[in-house]
Amino acid sequence: MSLTEAQMVFASVHENALNDILTAFFTDRPRYLVYGSPSFVPTTTVAETTMPAIAFPGIPGGIQWRVRLSIPRVDLFKQSAPLPPQLTLAPGEFSASLAVELCLECRQIKIDPKPPRGTEGGDKGDGGGTDGRKDDRHPQSELTCCKLAVFAVGHIEHVLAANGEDAVALAVDAVEIVDIAPDALESLIECLLFMILQAVLADVRLPLRALRAGAFQLVPVVGPLIEDDQIKMRGNV
Amino acid sequence: MPEITAAIDETGANKLLDTAIAQIGTQTKSGTGNLGPFVASYTVQGTLTNGSVDLIPPGTIRIVDLRLDWHIDLNFGIDLSAILPDFCLPQVCIDIPCVGTVCTPKICIDWPTITVPVSFGDFVKTTADFGLLISLSGGKWKVQAVIQGVPNLQFGASSAALLAAIGLAVTPLLLAIPFIGPFLAIAVDTILAAIAVAGVTGFLGPIITPFVSGIMIPIYEQPQLFRVLPAAGPVDPEVDITIDTIAADVAHNGNEDELVLTADISP
């Protein structure tokens, strides 16, 4: 079978090159891997993206949070990278593995700043209230993080880049995190990361021109599709 | 396995080369050459048109009926005294009574040197084989089709036609010379015989062949630092990759001959 088959032009990019291009993208634009509320990321820069805090009544300034992703490592069908048993890589799909760090600024909130009248020293009056005892369980503010190994499978979409040229984007179909208990919590966080990864990777639009290193003109007729560890496309001049 | 592969079949290669050759445009060259016994200065223009592409593994692109349309403006000088016999007006003598015989003075014609401008155009077709030349220069990767060997362009018909054009250009110049009448045909025949078709062919060949033998058809040209995405604001800088290697070949895949480019990249 010829490379071009019924079309005039063929182009393919191997998963190694796709990972090189993704590395270049996230290295040149690292803000697509780091998102945080103002106490973590005061303003959007090349390195990080600022997001609103999670508003909640009684928490001044909202819940401060940060998400940091590592550069995804993509494997195109046929499978050559390990996946947890809950995920399978079907023909035409890709898998991705990455590390995710979730952080919260865990703060102690002063519920009643003024002690009631009549309570001094060690007396504990009927009015209850604070007795001046220090609570050592939580400091005033503490960074609490967890790191997760995340796996995903998905398909590619033919999209338009910001400058209007033909491009591909990675569309996530499922996410799996290994070893979180109970299962309901795992599902909750998987859902959270599923939405985050969909959004992050949808913003990574790789021009078809770049996937063929600028060789020839190609007006797509077939593809782009995933096959033999490559993204392939065929078309006309 | 190469990281990036791009291939084009013969139909696509025809379209690619149509565009690439058209982009070469009209080329101009000036100089001097031997036109028979005469030295002619010339300006010649050449424009190439793609023919029919045949991809031949392992690395040849054959273009059948590659056409070169050429046009030449040339000038050459002819010293007529070198080709025409000396000519003196006959003396007339009369007898004058009581004076004697009186004759008119002897007047001889000094033939001038004339400059002959000739303008002529024609085309030539040839079949040429091209190989693939890959280079990295000035931070740019290039793949070009370069001709293999020097083509043997056939100028027979063009030479005869140009010789006739020279004859047509010379005639009115000669007619302007006093007393040329009896010698006109001799002058034109002598000039054309001195040049001859062989002389024209010997003149045209070296100055027109380089238009074909010297062509380098661009197949691929990209900077080594390849731009994936342009900058999209102050917080979204340009995204680049490095094209580390480029290879090009003509391969037989399945039932088709294809021009295949491959590349390896790094972030």
C-alpha cells in the first residue's frame, strides 16, 4: 500500500515527535500547566495562570487553591505505555500519563474574635465561647498538597488554531487515578481532573503544518487519525 | 522510524513542480560570445515551464518536455571592408580643345563598419533528470532538485531561424550605405555564410544551456528553528521546535512512486 493511497499527499507524525512538540509547547508556555487562585498566583504570567478563589460564605477571600500538572506523556495506538486496568487503549485513541499536584491553603478561621464578658483566666463561663486555649491542630495558614499519578485516554479532534490554520487537539474521554480510597472520593477527584484535563488539552492546538514540519501543502481529506503509533493525514495539494 | 514523514505522489509532484518552477520566474543573463567570426554582445532571458513529472526510485525526478522559452537581444559589428571588394568610381575623361584630355578624379569607396542589432525568441524542450540535494545553510533546511548532467539542447531549428533573422536585420542597414546596390546580395550572403547555422548553434548553446543545467528547483525550505505557534500575546510566547535532520528520497511504495521527506525534531 502506498503512503498517499488515493490522495496526493501524506503526512504523519510519530508519537515521539508529538511528545517533543508537546514538550516544546509546555516549556515555552508553562502557564498552561499551573493554575492558582490569587494567593498562589497573583497575576497571569508566562509561568502561571491566575484563577478566582473558590468563594464560600465565612471564608474571607475564598478558598485558595493551586493545580500543577506535569507535561503529559502521550502514547498513540498501538499501546506501548502501561495503563491501569480500568483503562484500555482502543484503535484510533491515545493515552496520556502525567502527575498532578493539588494544593489548598488550609486556614484557621476566627469564628468569634471577641471573648464574652466575665471570662478571665481559666474560668469557663456558661456563655461558652473561646477560652484562650490554643488549638495546635491547625496553624493559621498551612499549605496542604497531594500528588497524584493520573492516566487518561482520548481521541484527537481536527480543529482550527487561533490563527485559523488547520490543527489537532487532544480530547480526553476518560481519566483514572490509582489507589484513592474510598472509591467515591476517587471518582470525585477523577471527575475534577477529567474536566481540568479536557480544558487544558483543548487549548493545546497543534497546527497540521507543524506536524509535517512544513513539508508540501496538504488540504486534508482523510484524517487526522491515529494509527501505528502515528497521527496520519492524507489530502491534496 | 523517522519522527515526521511527508510523501507526495506523481500527480502531486506535478503540481508541486508546476508551482516551484513558475516561482523561479524569468532569469536574465548578459555577456559576449562568438557568433561565427564576429563577437556579439547579448542579453538573454529564459523562462522555464514544467513538463511531465516521473518519479524514479531511488532518488530521481525526471521531467519530460521541460520547456525553456528564451529571448535574445544581441549586437555585433561587421567591418564591411573586410568582406566586400574595393570599389572605385570609374574615371570619365573628355577631350577639351585647346586644353587636352581632362578626367574626373578617382573616387574609391571606403566601406564602413556597421553594428547589427538582432532581437529573436524561441523555445526548446528537453527531458532532464534531477537528483535531490539536501542542505542546511544560514539556519535553513533546503531540499532542491538539481539536474544530473548537462542536457543536450537541440537548437537546429532555432539556429536556422535566428540566422534568417540576422539576414533580415542586416539588409536594411546595408541598403543605407551609398553605392552598396550591386554588392548588397554579396554582402548579405557573405555575412550569413561566415556565421552559418553552426556558428549560431555554437553561440546559443553555451549561453542558453545554463538556464536548464543551472536550475535548482525548490522542493522544501524551512528554518531549522521551526515555529509551531506564533506568539499570541505577552503571556503566550512563540512555540518553536528544532528540525534536527532532513532526508529526502524517491521510493516505490505499494503501486506508487512517491517523493518522501522525513524529519527528526527536538523540543
